[in-house]
Amino acid sequence: MLVDAAGKALYTPDQESDGHVRCTGACASIWQPVVAPASGTPKASDRATMLEVIVRPDGTRQVAAGRKPLYTFTEDPQGKVTGDGFSDDFGGRHFTWHAVLAGGAAASGKSTAPARNDYGY
């Protein structure tokens, strides 16, 4: 599974598999975009997929794997992966999230939890 420099699991939503960012506003405060450096391409370990950079609607550079934007989940406790298969709704958009495997594919986790939109927004 891909993780950031702090060891947090990285996720991508099914709804962004085409490389177009739809998680903005309140969504991006819960599912935080992995921000790319101001220039260059992020580096991954030898066993991980090639990383790339896409541009978010606000102009921020975001790390992606296989054109899929990458995010961390603010509700993951330290060392835990709780967002795989998670569903939620923001601004009338539904999202289903999956942990990203080292090869760039999304995990196939299925959550039994109901869709959420109760993050206090």
C-alpha cells in the first residue's frame, strides 16, 4: 500500500479515476490532497508505482498515481487504514474511497458502513 512520508495510508476515490479532481471544499478538509513540491516530480520507493503531478482546480499541484489523485484521511488513527471502501457525500457528490496499492491500483475494500456526510459541515 502507498503511504506518505509520515506513514499515513494514501487513498483515491472511484469518482476521480479519470484524473479529474472533484474532491474540493469540505471534502478536501477530510480527505486531504497530497500536495506536490513546487517543482519536479515526487519520488516513490523502488517497489512503488511511478508518481506524477496533476493540477487541482485551485492551481495546487497534487500527487497522483496512474492519473488518480492521492489523499490522506484525517480520521485514520495513527498506523490504521480505516478509509478503504468508505463512502461519503460532499456538496451533492458521492465518493467511494480506496487505499492505493504500491502498483498504483486501488484496493477493493468494501465498507459496510453507511455513506456519511456528518463531519460537522
